[in-house]
Amino acid sequence: MLPPDTTQALARELFEARRERRQLRHFSQRHPQMTVDDGYAIQREWVKLEQAEGRAIKGRKIGLTSRAMQLSSQITEPDYAPLMDDMFFEQGGDIPFNRFIAPRVEVELAFVLGRPLAGPGVTLFDVLAATEYVCPALEIIDARIEQFDRETRAPRKVFDTISDFAANAGIVLGGRPVRPDAVDLRWVGAMLFKNGVIEETGLAAGVLNHPATGVAWLANKIAPHDERLNAADVVLAGSFTRPTPAVAGDSLHADYGPLGTVSFRFA
């Protein structure tokens, strides 16, 4: 593990980078001994800095849920990060592009919990029983740590991504909320349009065979840290499309069929 003072210093760098909208070079390059646990330790220290500024945790996100993404990141399980309250934006509105560095958009389902989930031993069925409703969501991901090193072009490691809030930066909830047993969530599909042109399509089964699987994994994963998922938490279960880059002026629109639509514009 990295020394606590190093972990705190790296968290401070990320905190400032998010506020100043600039990218950092890979932590894993500066600290080759860095581990997954170090990434989460940095993440937790960053949360403390956000909370000291008045921010609150409103939920969690789960990333790297597809097999292809896990193989490319050389890991065997997803990752996770908090959703801070200032990351939520209104459906159908304008989102200031200057809040981000190089945003990309992913299609997801959001689970809004009606009661807490505390591991260990949480199952998919526990998740469905604890969920108040599921709704369509678009996640805006962004990188405070460079995806590719500016000089060597080496890709960042998963430790970098984990420390960087798993790249999360914004969330837009919309569509039609449904009870988790109202539809077979595996078969929820979506089409993502940018400026009226279809960019991506996907099926929610691409998220660990069932999007609730990731929520159960998360509840069990955070239990050793004396953490749990709380009632009213929003949990993004993982993307079932590739990330779509966007620039100022772009309009994003996701059609989830019977579950409705989610849209916004980068202003």
C-alpha cells in the first residue's frame, strides 16, 4: 500500500484537477507499486475533500461490467465509485460543457433503492426486493487522469481509473421508472443518438448477464469497509454501450423503447 500521506496528496491532485478541468499524468507511472487497493484508498480520500466542500454521496456507479472491458483492463471484476450530488443533471436540459474535460456518454440502467443493502451475502434477488424502481440513465464519464500518456501514449492502468472516481462525472436520469419485476431487465435495450444520428445500441444483459448482478456485487464489495448501500441511493449498474465522445453543442438522446427516453444537450 502507498503511504497515507502519498494517498492524500494524490487525492488532492484529483480534487484540484476536477475543479480546474485539467488532466494529470498516470499515478501508476509515478508509483509503479500501486495496487487496486491504493486506487480505492485515493478515491476515499478524494470523497473526504468533496464532503469538506459541502458535497454529499447520492449513490454509486459500477464500471467495467462487460467482459471485453475487463479483459482490456486486465482485471477480473468491475470497479466502483461514489456519485456525488453535484454530478446529477436534469433530463432534457442543457448541461454546461465547461464542467468537463473530454466527456463521453454511456447508456445504463439506474437502480433507486427503497431500503438498504448491506453485505456480505447480498444476492441478485435481494437487490430486486430492495429496489424501489429502475429507470433509464445516461452517464457522462470524464478523465481527470489521461487515458493515454501525453508522451509515451501508454494506456492508463485500472488503478488510475479507480482513483479517478472510475471516470464518473455526470448522471442524467429519465424515461419511465418501473418496478424491478415489471419487465425482464436483461432484455431492456437502448439506442443512443447524437445529433439525431444513431451511435450505439445495446442490451442490458451485457451487464454481467443481469444488471442487478452488479448491484449485489457492489453491496458485498464495500461491506469489508463497513459501508452499505442506503435507502434512496441511486446505483448505476454499468454501461451496455461503448462510450460516445461529445463536444459543446452536441445533443444526446437515448431511446429505451417502452421505458422511454433520456436526453440532454451540451451547452
